[in-house]
Amino acid sequence: MALTRLGTKAVENSLTNIVDQGTEGTRVATGTTGQRGTTAGQLRYNSTLGRFEGTTNGSQFVGFATPPTIISISPSILDSAGGETVVITGTNFVAGATTVTLNGQSPSTTTINSTTQITITGTPALSAQTYTDGLSVNASGATATFTFSTSGVPAFTSSAGSLGSFAEGTSVGTLDAGTDIGTSHTVSSGSLPSGVSINSATGAITGTLPSNTNIATFPEGGNGDIISNFTITAIDAESQTSSRAFSITNKQGDPLLGLTYYVFSNAGSPTTNEATNAGTITNNNSSIITSQTSFKKFGTNALYWSGDGNSSHLDIAVPASQSFQNSGSNYMCFEGWGYLETNRGNQTWGSGSYYGNQGFIGVDDTYMAVAIDSTGRVGFYQYNSSNTPVNNGQFPTTGNISTGTWFHFIFQFENNQLRYWKDGTYIGSLNRVANSNQTPNSYRIGGTRGLQSGTHWRGYFDELRLTITGNPNEARISGSSSYTVPTSGVRLFST
């Protein structure tokens, strides 16, 4: 039908039910956003926005959008805890005119990447397995929806970090399965300790650590501990993953104890030995030398010498090859923590007395002694091969012993000298001479002369250890460098 201009004035003209019987369609005005008119009732095609639009008031234009579509989302199963980033793939997304909601809730941000892709971040937390209203994308007034499932990512019942510190030869069971922990578990990086494995289905870590094979390292203060770091990745039925980093510490015990002839560490009795060929240990006065819990360095017990009377010392019997006059004792070492309550006696080194006041360690009543004098200075004497007492001298005053404080000491007898460390610092050495061939096969702790009052320790000893070897490779310490002062007790593992 052709339209003719109607020119008659003052006549109301109206056109209703215009029907297009041709193939070109009904034409409307085309123009940019800037060419919009201000007359109500306009119907036009906006070439700027690529849409048909209309207005009822000449100022607000509503677009007749092509409906969007949602083809897929990634990830396809969302975490019910929320907070995820999701990429939506589809069609007909309109920049500046598209909103996204998940079950009616908006994500933190919505970015229209293109007409076919949207990225949202910070999805809302919804614990239901399926979103009731699903995912909704509204583009210029037209809406597309998409239904999907949610699932929690695998969860761990154990916090990240250390799962424990274990001695050699002990069993572990540290990481247990929990709610939605996953259907399979793997060690995705690092490695488990030797002898330990993970149950793929439950995530439980179990096994037995290897027996102690330490032959050289004294691990006080954590030195020498074997720490295994690893990451466990759990995968659930929806192929979601979660990873957590853990560690297990395999505590190093003391070196194999065949050379340890006396040790005291948190024990109830002062008579303990570990060497396979050790002799007897005798507490010469159990009323003077006691194990008590009221005052100690580590753990629960320490040894206390009241210092009253005579014979207040421990005698440690050893094989003849390890006696003080034989080469098997060339690397004998006595170490531990000491606490001197009172410095009794008035003997001073170099004043004609060889014994000192209170002793660390000696041999029987006469043959050797390491003791302090009235000033707390540490000295050393011994009998020589002619069975004559020799004052071997005193250590520098930096090694002096004060009352009322714990201190750590190491005395190591080498083939021609006695070396002394205190609180991690090397103090010095004194000469060791050829020994009397009458020297007994024993060492005395806490007294220099068992028959003389005032030469017995008055205070505490804790974490004591006496090791004896003639092999320099098995020496407790070497050189003159500092050492790490122990921060824990002597580690006596059953293996």
C-alpha cells in the first residue's frame, strides 16, 4: 500500500493497522544515540548500540535486545563456600547493559569481556548442592539462565604445618580423613619420611620411622633432625582439588649408644648406663646423691648432691680398655649441666693442694680429678706413670664456676690434653701426662676424694653423659670452635 501525503487542515487523520504486504518489512528511523529525538512514542534503530529501541516520554529509551544465551561456565561446579572466579561463555552479552546474579545474589565484580564472554569474581556462598534460581544473565532487559551444582572443595582436618616430631623407630598416624576430605589423596610435592605412607582413600598418614642409625651427630638443640616437607593434594568426586603443605620431623637420637657408659636424663634413678659392655654404676651414698623433681634443667628429674659427709659420688665401672691410663680413653668425654649451690672449702690451686674443693669427675680417690677451687676456678691434676701426683694447672678464669646458675660443660680428655668448654665456648686445654698403671677401671662423678669431706659437689647435675672411645672419629667434639648449647634433654631412644 502506498502512503499519500494528507494535506487537509483541521482534519484528524489516523493510520491504523498498517500492513506490509511486501518483502522489505516496515521501516523505522535509524540513527545514532546522539540523534535520538525528544518526542514521545518514537520507535527507532540505534546504530551506536546495535539495537531497536523505543521511548514513551522522549527521554528514556528502552532497548529491544536480542536475548543472551549461556553455553557453559568454568569451573562447571562451583565451590559452595563462594569466593571463586567464574568465566561465563555465551552470546549477545552487551557491555554496559548486562548484569549477573547467582541465585539472586550478585558477585563481587562483573566484567563483560566481549559479546561472548563474561568474568565474575567473588561468587556468593551457597551450601545447597544446586542453586534454586541458577545463574542469570540479563542483557539489556533480556535474560538467560543456567542451572549448575555446587560442592565444597576437599577439606583437611589437620592444619597446615608440622604434623609432629617423632623419635626413630616410632609409629605415626597424623593426618586423618574428615568431612568431604576427598575421594583420593596424593603426595603432590616433596616426600614422606622413609617407612611412612599415605592411604589414598582416607588421607591417613601411617607407618614406622626407621630405627636410629645416627653414629656421629649429637642433636641437642634440634641439630641433625630430619624434617620431611611435603604437600598433600585431595581430589573429590567433582574433580575439585585442595592442597595443604605439611611436615614431619624425625628426631635424631644420640649416636648409637655402644660408647655411652653413663647417662642421666629425666630418669628416676641416678644409676643408668647404655654401653653394651658397661660395668656397674654405684651410688656410694644414696642419702646424699638423690634424684629429685623440685629443681632441674629439663624434663622432670635432676641429680642432687647434698655434699654432706664422705663418699658422696657415683662410681662408673668401665672395661679395662677404657680406663684412664689406657689408650681406649683417649677421647673420653664428660658433659652435662651443673648448678653449684655453695662453693665449700678453702683450697686454692697452686697453693700446694692438688685436689681442689668440689669435683666434676675423677678416678677413684687419687688418680685423677677435675675440680674447682675456692674462687670457682677449674683445675686438673692426675697421677703420672711414676705414681706421683702432678698439678696439671688451671683453666683460664673465663671458665670459672659461679654459684646459683645453671651452666653447660664439656670436658674431653684427648691423648695428651684435657680440653674444656663452658656454655658453648671453648675455654682452653691442659696437659695430660702418662698415667699410673695402677689406675682403677672406673670414673667418679661428683667428688674428687671419697675420703675427704669438702671435695664433693654441692648442688645439681642434669643431662649427664660419659662417652669413652679411643677413636678420634668418634670423639664427642673436636677442635676449639664453639658448640650449640643444648635446648632439650639428652635423647635416649630405645633403638
